[in-house]
Amino acid sequence: MAEISFDDFLAVDIRVGTVVRAEPFPEARKPAIKMWIDFGPEIGERKTSAQVTVHYTPESLIGKQVMAVVNFPPRQIGPFMSEVLVLGCMDPEGGVVLIAPDQAVPNGGRMH
């Protein structure tokens, strides 16, 4: 993988937000969940779709804090416009585990 500069890293705006709404996304090609995430007063609420159905249900995501890239352009995923990219890591079987702070922090806080 190519090295990047610190300025390149700073250009990626990664923020914490709280999932306020989640529902199944049956129209997606691969199993996914639609999420609406509150990123605080500066950014507001943004929506996304994520293939996280191995470890999460829509109900289990409500109230969960997650990390997401908030400055990518919106992306059309079937009939749904995804506005942010939630971050996760693959478990040994390929299921996505979401990245989240290990303590509650204010919504909208930028990753440092």
C-alpha cells in the first residue's frame, strides 16, 4: 500500500455519530441495513447503507455510536442515497464489525 502524507489523512473527515434509526434494506444486492446517524449540530443527521447483517440487527444498532467518513460524495445504492461511509473491520468469517469509541463521546467529534 502506498504511503500518504499527514495532510492526506487530515483530508478524510472521520466523525462519531449515534444511530437514531435503522431498518432492513431488502432491495440491496447483498444483505444490508439502512441507518440514519446523528452527527451533532454541525453536520446533522446523515443516512447510510451498510452490509453489517452478520453481527447486527436494525434494533441492535439504535443508540449505538459509530465512526464514519462524512466528507465522501453521496452514493446511490439501488433506491437509497448513502451520504456517509460507516467504518468497520472484517471478522475471520468476513462479517463486518463496526468501529466505535469505547466510551460515550459527543456526536460529531472528529477522530484524531
